[in-house]
Amino acid sequence: MDKGEEDVSNKQVLLRDYVYGSLKETDMVLSTGTTHLKAPQGSKAILVKNIYLACDPYSRELMKKGFLDDSIKPGSAIAGFGVAKVLDSDHPEFKVGDLVWGMTKWEEYSLINKPEFMFKIHNTDVPLSYYTGILGMPGLTAYACFFELCSPKKGDYLFVSSASGAVGQIVGQFAKLMGCYVVGSAGSDDKVDLLKNKFGFDEAFNYKKEPDFDAALKRYFPDGIDIYFENVGGKMLDAVLLNMRPHGRIAVCGMISQYNLEQHEGVHNLVNFIFKRIRMEGFVVYEHVHLYPKFLDLTLQYIKEGKMVFIEDIIEGLESGPSALIRLFAGHIVGKPVIRVSSE
Ligand code: NAP
């Protein structure tokens, strides 16, 4: 292809090689390529300018070879969710200027080959960045995993781990609106303060200050847990199993404590599944996209009525992406990290 007037330089964050064990900043490489600002004729693709990119644990999982058949190939741009503007379209349902959210790449401009998996953004009277968080994939995850898997009822006792993260903060607020008693765990006193004073959790604790998770859970749930919304796995899951009530539900949304381990930890207290007749179910958001319109209507209404809030940390520039992802895993970011790639 000749370099023409529609060719622009395209800053990208590339994956150096598949990642096993702890993710390092050097696993991601900043590079500048060239992109043709046209969707090829007959391709049904769209060419977008990325505005916000989500910093999600999911992007790190995609760096493992064979992850959900969807891994990022070494040398390619990191894949992740984002908000973007259509610059050119070869797809009948998308036109220049449309705002969309969905899977894109960590780069300034992306060619989206299957735009039918992107969502058009129609409501722009909320921050656009929310479509990487409360109105995007983490929001839908919280909604679908809570309402579809947890069978929540008013008065249920709910525990959510990594509660101040993108998914956790939303789950806790949906559960409060439903009339549940909600306790969250998080990794710093500031996050605990947010859970209690910003998101309206009944209680919260700093798990890093608790030498014995079983004792901590018994303190907050003397009568046991009805619903555990699992975000972390490992030792917390083991302690939760000792504290579930009969017919309790565990929705397995994530297990972030395991993602950087080469060998996953074992779980010891599985016998409680029998004693307590517990139901535990894994969740993948892709199976619930049909719920998006219903979720969006409800959540937009809650946001506009001031019944739900969302905390995000906007990080400037694509080049800050790798360090933000490392800081997310280290627990050093409060709320949802969002990378601002370009102006709206
Ligand atoms: P998140 O919870 O904000 O994840 C980052 C947080 O995890 C960190 O800030 C840290 O918070 C905590 N963390 C990191 N290492 C930990 C460890 N070893 N033990 C305990 N906590 C640790 O991310 P999110 O986007 O809201 O997602 C929540 C979970 O849902 C993740 O596990 C994610 O993979 C999963 N997820 C699943 C789906 C699905 O379809 N199944 C979709 C979206 C998300 P602290 O400071 O509190 O430790």
C-alpha cells in the first residue's frame, strides 16, 4: 500500500510475548506504526479512533496462550474494551461519527473487523468513559452475574470481594438497591472508607489487615453468607466456604489472585458444598449480552436519579497503559482505571 494522505502514524502498545507468571511492564512495548484511515471496501469493517481504553484484568488474561481461543498474538496490539468514534465504515449499520464501545485494541486507530459485536452509544449525557465501566462490560458483568446467577432476595446476606473494583462497586450498589445486607473486602483503608461512605455498603474490611479470613467473615456475618460474589479466588474462597449458609449461592465472576500464578492454588473446604447444599456457578459476560438494553435502561436511570455512583481513575495517554495495568493488579488504583487516548 502506498503511503497516501489517509495514512497516519498510529501509536500502539504491543505484547512482547505470551505472559506466564507475574505481568511486568516490559511485557508490553510502545511502538508507532502507520494506519490507513479507511475500512477496506467489501470488508464490512469499521475504522475507529479510540477515545478511552479500559484497563481490565481481562486484557492480562488474553496474554496467556490459548486463553478462550482469543489470546493476543506476540507482536500484536493489546486487546481490550474501549470507547471509540467511527472514522470510516464499510458496514451498513455504522456511519462516520458514530460513537461505539466494545472490544478494540490498545492503539490510537483500530480496524474493527466484526463491528456487529460493538455497541452504539446513544446516551451521551453521562461521561463517555462510563462505557468502559458502569455502562460497559464491567457494569453488564455485575448486573448479569448478580441477577442471573445469585438468585438475590431482599434481606439476603451478600459478600463481595475486590469490592471497590469496577465490578465490585456496582454489584454492591445493585445489591443494596435490592435490599440485601452487603459487606465488601478491599485492599486498603481508603478503599474500605469508599465502600462504606460512597457506595453505601453496610460494612467493609481491609483483607490485608486480617490475618485470619475465616475469623473476619464470622465477625461480619455471624449468621453466615447467602451470596458470595467471587472476584478473587484463593484463600478468600476457602474461608467463604466455611461461612456459607444452607442453600447459599457463589457466583464465580473472577479469581484475580490466581491470574499471575503459574500454578493455581488449591481449595480445601469443598466438603461444605454437601453440608450446606451450596450452588457455585461460573460466569462469562459474553453469554449475557442480550441483557444489555435492559441493563442500560435501569443503570442509566439509577445514575440520573443519583441512586448509583461510579468511581474511575482517568489516566492520560496510551503510553501510561502498561504501568496502569501493573498498578491495577498491585491494588494501587482506586476505582476503574481508564486510559484517555484522545479527546472526545
Ligand atoms: P478489579 O476487581 O478492579 O481488579 C483489580 C483489583 O483486584 C485490584 O485493585 C486489587 O484490589 C484486587 N486484587 C489484585 N490482586 C489481588 C489478590 N491477589 N487478591 C485479592 N485481590 C486482588 O477488576 P474488575 O474489572 O472489577 O473485575 C473484577 C473481577 O471480575 C476480576 O477478577 C475480573 O477478572 C472478573 N471479570 C470477569 C468477567 C467475566 O465475564 N467472568 C467480566 C469482567 C470481570 P484490592 O486493593 O482490593 O486488593
